[in-house]
Amino acid sequence: MLMNIFFDIDDTLFPSSEFSALARKNALNAMIAIGLDCEYQKLNDLLLSLIKEKGSNYPNHFNDLCKILNANEPAKFVAAAVAAYHHTKSSIAPYPQIPKTLLRLKDDGHHIYVATNGDSVKQWDKLIRLGLALYFDNVFISEEVGVEKSPEFYSKILKSLNVEPSQCVMIGDREDADIVPAKKVGMKTIRILKGKHSHTPSTADFTIEELGNLYQIMQHL
Amino acid sequence: MLMNIFFDIDDTLFPSSEFSALARKNALNAMIAIGLDCEYQKLNDLLLSLIKEKGSNYPNHFNDLCKILNANEPAKFVAAAVAAYHHTKSSIAPYPQIPKTLLRLKDDGHHIYVATNGDSVKQWDKLIRLGLALYFDNVFISEEVGVEKSPEFYSKILKSLNVEPSQCVMIGDREDADIVPAKKVGMKTIRILKGKHSHTPSTADFTIEELGNLYQIMQHL
């Protein structure tokens, strides 16, 4: 049966958690390389507690870090951190089996879409840097849909495509955002066990460790 | 005589005007590559008029461009443009003779500094990406000095270093920001004929086309 397949982005199309951790590490090392007098471990602990307190989308983590450390010339350290962070973040690549899997699904006649939470420009930026932006029939981002992933989010996008839930599959790494609300509206669900949420128990129809044989699973749906 | 030598950044240490033009070109081509239905020449004319109207530091040129063109999915085009723009801007390199010239001046016993207009983090970002951030004895940026390049700017930094104007040389590409106000406080001046201002008449003590033989000029100061 030809299906409408919806993919989450982070930790589904590429190892987002790994890249974020590497970007933070490279940023802190760049601050030290340019002369910040602080041990890596202490810097990392401070940064993690700032991220916990302010959220990961807060734009001034490195500024705050300099304030806490009372650093002279904070602009120098912020610039070094941001340059290293963005340099790492701009070299993201998809899980190696993703491009050929997506092309195979399209060849088989399925429609493929992105369904993701987040800021529109940031999520498009990821698809562009991953080299996947032109693969999808459509891209649904919560900022544009008007609501975060929830039964309402999925209802709205299915309605806009004029498709039945039973003809749709949601694929993602998160039980709370990708699986539970998609099931609630009647979509089929596939949970990919990647990233920091991989140990949460799954209620999805299928769980997989790699997306490489997704087109085989599609024959069972 | 051992001197305090102050360098401007843009179009003095690296070809800033060329990189900006290339970054804009790559950004517009990325918008077209991702599906924007508009000719390059028309896009470029629109962008240049937006830059003229809003200034080059305005952060929403590409958003405005999408609005003018009534583009569907503007986030996609903005993300493509910004990614290509930053990718180009992050590959800046110094004029090839700069690193060895700076090291030679330091070896000869001169002190070298940066004196630049602009936002602190942005200007540090350039020094870091150019690989030059650790070369200088100190970096003076208008945002931190509290005033743009002017007689007051130069007086303040000379005072903070406790040096006489006659022991100082300012090197830059701009007559208005680098040469005239530095001369006014009694510094020596060297005008480098690079970038879009290279045809403005010069009143500097020396004009040079390349910084490669700067350490020879230093013997005449």
C-alpha cells in the first residue's frame, strides 16, 4: 500500500544529540585555546547547568559563562565559542543509510514528508545542510503549523494533505512527540531508537535501530 | 625606532569587500538552487537596494527579499541564503603576506594592535577565523572603546597604553576613519589601497598597495 511517510529531523535523519555535544565541546576548547584560564571540566559543568537553567535555545550561554567567570575581553571568548560551535553545527551529515532509503521510498511510490517541532528557519537550515531539502514532498514545522507536535498538529497536517490517518506513518525518536500523539489520531508509527531518548519504553507499531531497511517494513504496513 | 602599530581589520588584514560580495552571490544562488523562481540579476538588484536602504548590518535582508517576491515557504529560502552566506563568510583568509609581516614586526620589537570600528563579537570573530587573534598585543574595538574611529577614539586608546602619538602608526584602508582622525592626534599614518575605498585621495604619510614590505617602511618612520 502506498503511504504518506512523515519523518522527524533531530536524531531521526541525523545524529543531532551527538553533534550538539561535539559542538559544545569544540566551543569550550576554542575558548581555552584563545586564552580562557579555566579547566575544561569546570567550563563544561557550568555550561551544562546554564543549558539546564535557560534552555538549549537561549542565545547567550557563552556570554553568561564569561560573566560567571569574570572574564576580561568576553567578546573574544564569545566569538571563539560561537565560531567553533557553528563550524561544528554546519558540518552535520545524515545517518549514512538515510539518502538512499528516502530515494528508494520515493521510487516505490510513497510520499515522504518532514514533521518536526521547532523554529522554521533553524529546521530548514538543518535539511539544507544535510543535503535533504529537496527530497521531501512537503515540510511541516510546528512554528508554521501553529502548534507543537500533538494530536492537533498531526490532524492539521493530515487535513491539509487531504489524507486518511490509516494511510500515514510517523517515524521519529521521541515517544512523547512522535509516537503517542500520532497514534492518537490513528496514524501508524515507527520509533527509531537513536539519541538521548533511545531508552524510553516504546508503544509504537514498530521499533527499529536503523532506518536502512525501512522500505522492507513498509511492506508490512 | 620601536613603534606601536595599529591595524584596521576590514580590507586591511583581509579582502573584506570581496568576501562580502561573494557571500551575497552564494546566498542568492542557494535561494535559486532550492527553488526560488527568480532570475539572479533581479535578485541581486533587489538585495543591493535593500542593503542601500537598510544598511549592511540589518539582519533581515533575506526575509525582506522573500516578502517582496511573495515567496511561499520563506523560511526555506532564508535558511538556504543564510547558510550559504555564513559558509562563505566563515572561510575568510588574510591577505597572504599578512601573517609573516605581523610576525616579522613582532620579531623586530614593535608592538602591534588592532584598531577597528564595529561590534566586538563580530570583529573578534573575524580575527579568530583569520587565524590572527593571538598575534596582537591588544585589540581595540569601537564598541568597547565607547566611540567610533575619531580623534577621541585614538586619544583614548593611546592614553590607555600610555604611549605618545609620535611613537604610533595607524594602518588602514579608509581615509575618513583610519587616516584623518589618527593624523589629527599626531600619529603617523599608512594608507593601504585595498577594497572599495582604494580610489579616495590619500593624505597619509605613506600609501602602499601591499603590506608585504611594511617592515621596510618602518625603518623610515
